[in-house]
Amino acid sequence: MPPSTLLSPSELNYIYTSLSLNPSIRPDGRSSTSFRPLVAETDLLPTANGSARLCFADGTEAIVGVKAEVERTVGLGSSGPYLHPSGQGADEDTKMHSADEDADEERRRQAKGRGSGSWIEVAVDMPGFGRDDDGVVVFLGQMLQEGLVADGALRDRLWIGWGWHWRVYVDILLLTAPNSYPLPLLSLTTHLALLATRLPAPISRVGEDPLFNDDWDAAQPLYDISDPTQGSCPPFTLLVISVGDNIFFDPSREELAVADAVCAVTVGTVPSSQSNGKNKAQDSGLRLLSLRTIDPPARLAAAVSATEIEDDQGLWKPPRGGMKRAVVGRMIKMVLEPGGVGEEVMKGLEGFSGG
């Protein structure tokens, strides 16, 4: 969690009241759906398959490197997605060969359901947390991996052929101490790093041991944004809070301190082949992958006990109770609806993915 704010109960009450107004007033003057300015760059690590660096306006900075290696796939028994269509294992001498290279490429493109979430490994390193098994580090890593695995498209892209796959390592480093909850920063940086990731082009048939082109200029992008039928972008996670009846995106540390509820919403893109014939005005092209509620700092800190403060004193008190279903529904709608926050974020990230 980010460091606690050094604000008095009266100051917290002022922020809470300002955020509860209609229209609301945020401490930095942003609208409820506006994000803080950020700076990003891709392809900065020459030895990685993909990399990105992103810095928020508050100085919080993260870097992500993506590495891939070829690994032999362990079969799932007599029948499974890792065996040949003929039922033979990957180690058999008799292998099915495609009629031509185009058929091989089509098989790789349509390897739906053949991937495994175990082929994706996410590691998070944060300053001030010396142990890899620290609860905060593990929780953030699991949330980021959860979105990548739930998307399904990434793990299927890692399938090379019968008996072989790519194993992808996503190493996330938070370069500075977090001034606010770092999940959106880490997720957006990972999104850009995966967009910049390229894998060597295969030159072997699907049923053969994998061989690749040594020319890096011929490498293929992990996410081909020019092919909408494959789902063009990695998933990303947005942090959303509610204060009273109002909903805010990309909350600052002060806003998190008075939040009634905090929610992490992970969304991914829908391939055009699965859009059910909807036109662009009816479909944003996004789908909900996961949703998690996060305990706001107010529930974890003993700020001011509600029994110690009378209602007429005008001092902020930590919220009680859970998150209303109607609020969760509004959050999801604001992210997924056409022209909504999710689509706005996706368009904003396109400007950084040209590397």
C-alpha cells in the first residue's frame, strides 16, 4: 500500500466533502474520469524481447522487461491440446506435416485453447519490500498475472507447435517508492511492454522441432495491432474508487485515503471475429476479464474511531460496510461502454505503441 497521508481528520473531511459534491471537486482539479499526465517509452532494454518505462506526474516510475524462451510442452495424456491431431505424442517419430507454410501459419494463428496460463510468469520488485514473498508484492503480481491469463489470447499466442511453446517472463520493477497505489502504473507499463514484444519468426513446420529466423528485423510482434481478428491489445487494469455517490478513476493518494470503496477493473479487447455482428457505435470492443475489491487505506488505518466523534463535529470518519452492487455496475459500465473510460485509455496508449 502507498504511504499513509499526514492529514488531520478535518482535512480528510474537507476532501471527502469536496469529492461527494455534485459536481465533485478533486484536489488536483481533474474531472472524475481524467487521468494524471504520464510519460512513456518502449524498446529501451536491448536484450529483452520487449520493454517499456512509464512515469506518472507524481514521480512514480516503473520499468517492465519481457523475455521469452522456447520450452518443451509436457503432454496431458492420451488426448489433449498438446498432442497431434492424429493422437500421437510430440516425441513420436511420425508427425503430421502441413501441406504448406501458409497452413502452418494458420494453425499457429488459430491455436485457440492450446495455451496454458503456466507459460506466463510475472515477477514484481518494489523498493522497501526486501522479500519476494511479501504480501503486497505477491498480491500485485497475482493480480497482474490474473488479467494476462484470463485474457486467453496471450497464452494461445505462445503455442508454437505440437510439443513446443514459448515461456514468457514478465519482470516488473517499480523504480521509486509508490506515492499512490501502484497497480495501474504497473499494469499500463506491462501493457506497453507486451505491445512492444517481438518473437523470432518460425521457419519450421508445425510438426517439427522449432527453428527460427536469425534476422531480428523479421521477428513477429506478440500482439499484431494490424490484425483485429486476433485481439489487438494486451489487457490492462484500472483503479476506480467511490466516494459517496460519485466514481473516480486514477485516484491520488489523498483521494484513496477517504475512499468508501476501491475496485480494480481488468479489461481486454474482443477480436472482431467475436463481436457478434455489432457495429462500432454499439460495441467498444472491450470485455471484462476480472474485478477485485481492495480494502481502502481507511479500513486498514485507525484514523479516527466513529465512537469518539460526534456527527456534528464535522470530522471525517472511516467508512463502514461493503460495496454496493449498483456502484460496481456503474463502474463496469463506465469502463466498457462505447466512448467510455476503457476506450479512452486504449486510444491514449496507442500513441506509445509505435515502437
